[in-house]
Amino acid sequence: MTESTRRIVEAIRAVPRGRVSSYRDAALAAGLPNGARQVARILHSMSETEQLPWHRIVRAGGRIALPAGGGMELQAALLRSEGVKVDASGRVDAEFFLV
């Protein structure tokens, strides 16, 4: 695992239960200001093997990135099970963003 990958994994793991972060903010927390796409790649390829809380990462605007019928419902259900407010369109209430 590269150093930047390790830092991203740590940033993702640092998002507590009941909170969300954006791809951009996870990259910034890892010290990679242009690393949002790298966060997405790591989530896609390593979520299961590294047991990452992938469902806690959403788009910067607060929407779940996965499409309806393609995972949005699962991510919303996982977030709701942690007490996060998610509307029917997949938008997370701003109060749940990690600051």
C-alpha cells in the first residue's frame, strides 16, 4: 500500500458512525488536495478487503454518488441505520457532515 493510499484509508476510517464526509474532504484530510478521484478508486477497490465504512462518503454537494437502483438505496439504508437523515433522492442532511 502506498503512503497516499494509507493516508486515504485512515481518513475514511476516521469518519465516525452517524457522520458523513465527501470524497474531496477525505482527500484533504489525507493531505491530497486533488485526490477526490483517488478516494473513489480506493473505496471501489478496497472497501471490502480493508473493511472501510464506504457508505459514509458522499459527494461534496451532499448526495449519494451511487445511482438509484445501483446502490443508492443500500447506502441510504446504511446511513439511516446510523441515524443520518437521507431524503428519498439520496441527499444527506448537512448537519451530519463531518466538519
